[in-house]
Amino acid sequence: MTWHDTIAYIRSQPEFQDLVRLAYFDSDLTKNVERFGESEEFKETLELVQRWAPDAKTIVDIGAGNGIAAVNFALKGYIVTAVEPDPSTTVGAGAIIGLQQQYQLNNLTVCRSTAENLPLPDNSVDIVYVRQAMHHAANLVQFMANIARVLKKEGLCITVRDHVVFDAADKERFLAAHPLHRFYGGENAFHPNEYIHAMQQAGLTVLKEWKHFDSVLNYFPESTDNILHHTERMDQLLRQSLQKKIGQLAKIPFLFRLYQWKNKALYTLDEQKIPGRMYSYLCIKK
């Protein structure tokens, strides 16, 4: 199956309806755009853009898919180039062109290409945004080198939600667990060091690495409230456990922090349990 065929198929299968909704694969492309625009993930992305590059005007969206991010950036007033090799009218460049026309976005251009063959001028872009696309790179070093090439000096590269594996067995576990890989066979993942090495080799400085539970960029569709609730619940359970052991002394902050540390394996959300956990990166071209 192609990627287009895979998405068309899962839309028709009841067991995939949650995935279709959460991954913004609905056949109603406008609905995908609107839901993504209201998501915690996009709001956090927009906040990062505005904090780190408040004067930015141009954004290139690499691997833009069905356009959910590119269209939302354009609706916010940025001059956007959506780079997407797949011609599909439902999950690729054709979908973005349809949305561009629907929203009458003169500030959105669609480019049929990959990052490895990016046909954009050197030093021409304020921000390159890459959502769930870096792990699909055919050549990760070339992928990042072209991104660095088109960025202006002090330009930002923001990569979001890329799959991470730590060894060959971990990658096999990820591919076996991925719900769509068995249909189209196109999933992939890299070790964090491989991502960072490719960025640095391209001449980019890595400012931030967000591991899976560090940011809603990665753990969405889990909400920040859910993550906080987990922490609060673990606090409550640990306090009850400590109080049974030492009574009222459990109220002493130092003793409770020490008990948290001793039980950190239970207390900490463990990304190792998540096949192909997601990382995001913020880089700058010096």
C-alpha cells in the first residue's frame, strides 16, 4: 500500500477511528486544520516560534503532509512554504493546495520536494519547521545540511515529534508496535545521537532537546493536565506510604523529597516503556 492507500483504508475501519482523529487524518481536511490549530501541541509550537524568533516572517514546513501546520502558520500571517513530496489530495501536496485555495492564502506556497533536494535559495528562511518528518529522512545528514543551507544566519530549525530508538532491538519493537507500518512499511527511527550529530554536522547549534515527557510537543495526545495529574497522584501515594512508615514526620519536606528520590523508578514517567518514543529539537544557525 502507498501512504495514501493506507490512510484511505484506516478511515474505513472502526478500530482505527481514534487514530484517524488523533493524527489529523480525517477526510474533512478543514476539520483537521481547525483541530490542530486548537491543539496544545500547536499552541506550544507557536509560543516557541514567538519566543525564540519574534521577528520571523518566513517559515518552511518540511514534510508538510496534509497541511495542518502549514495552513495554521499561514493563517497566523507567516509567509509559508509547504514542502511535501507526496502528490496525494488527501494526505499530501494536493491536500495543501486544496486548503490554500479554500482559505485563499496568498502567503502559502506548495513545493513538491524532499528536504534532501530542497529547491530553495541559500540563507533565505527565518524558520524551518519539521513535524514528524526527520525520522523519514533517506539521508539524515543531507536532510539537515539542506535545512541549514536555506536558513538565514540566526535562523531557527524546530523539529517536532520524531521517533527515537536506542538500539536495534528497540527499533524492531517500535516497528512491530506501530499500527500502520505493516500496511505501508515506511516507518523509521534514529538514535538521539544520530539526530544531534546530523544537526551539528550541518553547522547548527542544538539549543534544546525535549525528551518524550518533557513537552506536550511529544506526549500529545496526552494532555499536560494528564501528565500533571500523574505527578500529583504519585505524590499522594508516596505521602501515604511514607506516613505509614514514619507518621507525622512525613510532612517534613526534606524527608519527603528524599523518599521521592528513593522511589524515583515508580515516581518518574518512563519513556523507555513507549516504543519509538518521540523527541523534539530546537536548533539555531550561528
